[in-house]
Amino acid sequence: MELKGLERFTSEEQQLIYKAYCFAKENHDKYTKPRRSGEPYITHPVAVAKILIGWNEDVKTVVAGLLHDILEDTPINQKQLAKEFGKDIANLVDSVTKVTNFDISKEEITFATDRKFMIALTRDVRTAKIKLADRLHNMRTSEFWNHETQIRKSKENFAVYIPVAESIGAWRVKQELEDISFCYLKPDEYQLNKDKVLYVQNSFGDRVASAKKKISRKLKENNIDVIKIKEQYKSAWGLYQAITLKEQKILRLEDLISIKIILNDVKDCYSTLGVVNKLFHTKKVTDLISSPKLNGYQSLHSHSVISEDFNALIKIRDYLMEQKATNGLSYEEYKKIGGMKLFQVISTLQKTELNNQDFLQTISQMFYGEKVVFFDLSGRRYELPLGATVTDAAYFLHTEIGSHMTRASINGELVLFDHELKDGDTIKVFKDKEMSLETLKMHLEAARTNYTKAAIKRELTRVK
């Protein structure tokens, strides 16, 4: 077994990883068919473990990655797995194991499995990392699947795994899954937008390189140490969404080209922002360091005019912020911030009577299409689908806040429950201890998202 990066683990942890590899290899060699590529099945769990090690995951996550298909594909049960590797690892493996039910259709099994996975996320974010690594490797080798499977898995990515990747801040995984799935679902559109990305790279490559040199030179003059400056172009899927779905022209996109500046610490980030603003005309600055996204993403964003026909989004962050933006929140970071907003949504929906398909579609609605950004009184940043109302915002803050809301103000002015949010709005909610049936009915009329409607209907059932 060749796994790079094991040196960061203790000798005891390395022994546990090797034990898991031997256990997985023995059982998969005995009970599991080779992969469609013709390779022994063990190559897949090993690839998943490699991805997890690359994401700097802990030893239990890596071990669970090696064992993630054991319960599904071999006679080993959860009790046996717990005896060999401990209850925590056995629970992680079970959380990513497919639901087995011979009385329902294949499609229903998929919905039930995805729902099980989503619910497991609310208990342990490591579940997401294992499943995303599993899905990522499978999509990287998806050329061996039949066309029907490629389409089905791609649709499932957009419904489940891409929202999960976004919610934990794993942007690199999100973008790779998006582009591979886009290629299968809309091959002509994918190729067209891929060609556009290449055109932008070829047309602006020299100017991007020149801008990077200017930034590097100025930072050196100001005694600011830089780890790396690199460019990033909008992905094929990102370009398709921006041009086709938002009806924007390609050269007017403010984030078509990004220049990322990676530094040593937060202090250098703000100093660098000052240098960048003097070097280029700045149209807008967004401080996502002092006000991070809900998935923990932090960065300074400066929308800069580099030259007359060349705009760039300059992203400024330290090394830890870059690691988090690339690979997503770690288990420890997840525990520190008390879980993700997605997990609150899952917990709320799980208490409703939605079937598995509606459950997943409701979650998906929260993550696609244009968004509106709003803030609570503490300055915390939230996003909802465009067209969301004050009622939607209150329920997204927390179902208890929404169900007890009697009045609300936006930017200091009282508004109606069906008032649509605008970018930058700050909401204040006034609550009553008692929950009114009439007020809940008013909330239901004002709600626009399926999540809010499901939560209100559940409360209406309880109050009645």
C-alpha cells in the first residue's frame, strides 16, 4: 500500500491505517468483484484514503475511508467492525453505507440512502468528507460506467453532494463535481463553456501574469511576505450559470478571473488590501474575514479594475484560510462553530412528514440559483434564494425565531412579513413567547422557500 502523507500520523495511527488496509483488502478480494475498469476493488478505498490524507483529515476519518464499503459489499457487520476498529469508526462507516431494502425501487433506495447520509451529517461532519472523497474518486473514474449511471449519478451530485461540498466550504471538490456532472448532463453546453474558459485564459493570460508581477513587486516594496500569488478562472459550470442562467455577458462578469494572494497571517491580509487598492481602481470590497460565510469561508475580496477592459476579483487570505477554502472545514473547526446552517435545515426537515424525494429537493432549492445576502444584528452573513422574504429569513435564522416572530424590521424600518430581502439588508426580529395560529398562517402566506413552508406546516399541525 502506497499512501503519501502518513508521516504526519503517529506510529500507532500508522499501524491502525495499515490494519484497516489489510482488513479491507482481505475482505474485498474475497467478496467484492473487480471495478468496471478491471482493477481490484481495493484500489477504490485506497484512492479515497489518499484523498482524505490530502485533505489533512484525522486518522479515524482515513481509516473509515479505507473501510467505507465493507458493510455494503462484504458479510462484515457493524458489530464486527466496531470490535476490530472501535465504535466511532464503525459508526462513520455505517453513516456512508447504502440503505438495504429489497421491497422498494432502486430510485427510492437512492433517496433513502441520501437522506440517511444527510441526517448523519448533523452528527459528524467527517461523514461528509468520507462520502465526498468516495464520490469524487468515483466521478473521476466514471468513464467506465454506462450512460444511464453517469446521468443518474450526475443528477444526484447536484441534488446532494455539491450542496454538501458548498456547505462545508470544500470549493475545489464542489467545482470538480460540478464540471464532471455538467459534462454528462449537458455535453454540448459543457464543451461550449469549456472553450470559452480556454478563450479567456488565452486572451488574458499575459495581462494576468503582468498584474501578478505588479502585485508581487508592490508587496515586496511594502515588506509583506507572500506565500503564493496564483490566478483562477471561472469553471465551465460557473460560466454557464453566470451567462445562461443570470443572463450576463462574459466580459462583464466580476469574478471571471480571480487573482489569489496567499499570505502568512491576517494582519498581512489587510495590509495587502491597502496595497491592492492603491495599485488598482477598486469598485467594491467584501470583508469575509471579519464576517465569514456560514461554511467558515474567509477571505478579502476586492473587485478591481486592472485596465480598461480587464477586471479581476482579487482574493486575499492567509494559508489557513486557503486550506479551509480548498478542502472544507475540519472536524475540529466544525465543532467550534457548532455545525453548519445546512445541518439546521436537515434537522428541521427531518421532523416534517416530507418523503425522501421532497426532502432532498427542498434542501437542493436552498443552494441553487441566484442568492440574496442578508445580515442579523450581530453582522453575521446569510444567504437565501433570490425572492426570499422576511419570513424566510426569520425561519432560516432559527425555526424558533420564525415561529414566534410578530414583527420585523429591515435596516431599522418595520416591514411586512412578505417583504422581499435585498442584498445587504440587516434584519431584526421581534418575538412573542406565545405562538399564534393566525400569525403562523400569515407566515405561511408570506413564505417563498419550501424549507420555510415545511417548517410552518409542521408548527401549524402542532398548534392545532
